[in-house]
Amino acid sequence: QLQESGPGLVKPSETLSLICNVSGVSITNTFYHWGWIRQPPGKGLEWIGTIFYSGTTSYNPSLKSRVNISIDGSKNHFSLSQTSATASDTAVYYCARRIIEGGPPPSDAFDIWGQGTTVSVSS
Amino acid sequence: NFMLTQPHSVSESPGKTVTISCTRSSGSIVSNYVQWYQQRPGSAPTIVIYEDSQRPSGVPDRFSGSIDSSSNSASLTISGLRTEDEADYHCQSYDSSYHWVFGGGTKLTVL
């Protein structure tokens, strides 16, 4: 299971920080990558970034300058840090597990998602 | 980076068949697998099709996925529509740099 946690309200220009707690599987398992996806109100899903089991990261080019994803194997969680928040960052933020290509089914998919956490950016 | 374009909404009657398209703007649709997710209101997405056409266990065989290289698009087809299929459906793929992309989502209404 995945569970997001963090502040529900962030002030403009401040840093949005979320943690995804992972249970039932080791976050260092080589079959999995770990991602953050967000969904603004009434809109579609937007991929934010993914961290691979090696610690390598990949970010959405439109957010890359403001985003950092890190992993903590000792706590079995991974984190999102997004600087310089604006109202357009208001969204439901999901963490999700991705199974690697060629892994167990459903491979190549984000197969398990957290319930999502709502973050509003407002003064 | 590329985009995935889906129709904003589709509607069909119970028992009928509906197809939702997902067109890739650049690069070949066959280069990287396409996934489809179902999202009911207030809930997180769940996977219904992976690797273009594979169904996870527990997903009814009424759901099927396909790829058409001539139109550079993927499709999700739901047959024998039920009211419980009413949801948003999102396609997803990625590029060679491991940048993931989601389509804008399609709202399915089962009238």
C-alpha cells in the first residue's frame, strides 16, 4: 500500500513537500520504480517525476527546475519537494508504484496508487 | 516531448460497445507501450490495460486495448457496457528518455 502525507495548504512561493509511505514491499525492490502524479481540479493526470530503484530520477521537463524526488530506504518511503509554489500547483497529488518493463504483470504500468492528497496553494 | 490526445467525452447506452482513442503527436505509438487507467469520481486511477492490450487479473474481458500504427493511436474498447463502467479513462505512455505522458482523459457516460 501507498499513503501520501503532507500539508494540505502551502503559501505561494513556498516549497511543497510530500512523503509517500510504502508498506508491504521494500522500496529498494528492483522490480519497481516510484512516481508522483498530480491532478488539478477538473483536469487530467500530469506526471511529475519518477525515481528508479537505483536512485536515478526522471522529471517532467515542464517542472524539472522546481522538483526533486528522493528515496529513503531505511524508512521505506520516498519524497517530493517542489519549490516556488503557485496557484497552478493546486491539485490532488498521487504517489504510485510502477512495475518495470519485463517485470511481473501488469508490467510497465503504475499498478498501485495512493489515495491522493489535496494540496492547495493560497495565501 | 510528445502529447497524447483523447476525446473529452463519449457516451453510449448500456449493453453497447464504445471505443476511446488516444493519438500520439510525435514519435511512433509502437515505440513504447500504452497503458489505460480507469478513474471513478473521488478515487485514484486503477489500471485496466497494460502493454497496449494486456488485461490485469480481475479486469473483465469486456475491456480490450489495441494499437494502430497507421493512425499512430491506441484504443480502449469496452463492450457490453454497464453503468459501473461510467468513469474517466486515461491513456499513458512514455518516451525513450523515460518521460511519462498522460492523455487528457475521456469522460465515459453510460446513458
